[in-house]
Amino acid sequence: MLTYYSATAREDFWTEHWGGHTVEELLAVARVSPLTTLITDALPPAGPVLEAGCGLGQYVILLRERGWPAAGVDGSVEALAACRRVAAVPLAASDLRALAIRSGSLAAYVSLGVVEHDPDGPDAILAEARRVLASGGVLVISAPYLNGVRRLGAPWIRRRQSALARRGGTFYQYAFTRREFVAALGRHGFTPLAAHPYDPARVLRAAARTLPGGRRRAAGTGSEPPVLHAVAGRRGWLRGLARRALYSEPTLRLLGHMLLVVARRA
């Protein structure tokens, strides 16, 4: 695992984080995101679904639109309130390590980019996920991926993060190899069914911000990677070719920012 620190992580960190977005913009992105297809293809056709760490709740809204009886929990009351101002969906503030949910009552548990933020590791959250899922229930979970680029840069990343910690940085998150993440699921009785790296453009967006005018260009591109605009210009066919290359399996293993694992509870 790689450990990351933040100079700005405070108690109100997540409230400030979600304050930079709107429910509407994240819902619009979710409706066209390849990640959404991975999630919905993995879910059972019926039964209650919980999104644990739902943030502004865009996936709770989307899943309910598509017929699943979904609910969300999160630690940020402000984020949940923002969601409720847009849609009357079932939400609750909760510690994911101690959910007020009956054991074995869920058909599916979805959690996107959450377990990595527990400094004690993912085990307490995964144990609680197993408790609330029914036997045979589906877990759809993601965490930062220790991809090919991060593996190559691991010595530099560790030195940089250690220096930040010595300057008073606060723990932010872990990044996992596929083997490490799957092993954590196995410790809690989950059988992995599939693993999908996603968001390969994150590294490219970060690189684009280092170029002259890069921050301004990156801010205006939405979910489309800036490199695709630079490569393709107005040629739609070339943009499509670049996108297919970016989302090929070798590129996802090299650049995928997150790893989504679908697993089944024993």
C-alpha cells in the first residue's frame, strides 16, 4: 500500500470538499460515466441497495431513477442536506463502521472511494459491510489503485509523502494493489467476481495542469480528459480513437486512478 497525507485534511475537510460541487453537476456526470455501467451491471435486479459514503448522493438518485430501492449514508451532514434539497431520497448521517441497519438486510452495498480514508485500514468498514449484506449479496467497492505508474514512482511518492507527514500533514488515504485490495475483501468473507481499473485520465489531467495555462484549460473540460482535446481537435474520429486507447485494458492497468471490485458475500 501507499500512504498519502494532506496538509489541509481537517474535521471539516469533506464538507469543504463537497462544497466545491453541486448535486446537479455530479448527477449529470454519473448519467454518462462508464463507471455507472460497471456499477449497474453488477447489481442484482431487485432488493435494497445502500451507498455507503454517498457524498452528495448522485448515485442514490440515479439508482432510484433506474428502479433500485437505494438509500445513502455519509458522515457529512451538509452534503446530505444538499442532496435532499434536490431530491427526496432516503439518506442518513452515519459512521460506516457502525451502521444502524439490520444484519443481512441488504441485497447490495456500493461504496466508491471511501474505505481508503480510514487510517486504521479498510477492515472495520468491510466487516460492517459483510454484516448488513444478505448471504449472496453483492459488494461493489472502489479504492485508489496502485497502478503501473504509481508502482514505478513508489519510491519518490513515499519520500514525498513522508516529508509531508514530518511537516505536520494529516493522513489522507491509502492506495492498494489489486492483490492487496482483493485480500482485504477475502479476510471478510467476500469472493471477488470482477475487478475494473477506471478513471485513467486523472494522471493526464494532473500532467496538463503543469503546462502553461493548464489549470484554466483543465477547469473548463468537465469530465473529458484535456489530452483528448489536444490530440483530437475537431476530428471526432481521432478523438474516439484516443479514447479507445485510453480505456484499453493495458492503459487502465497503467493509468487507472481507481480500482472497482465486484464481490459476493458468502
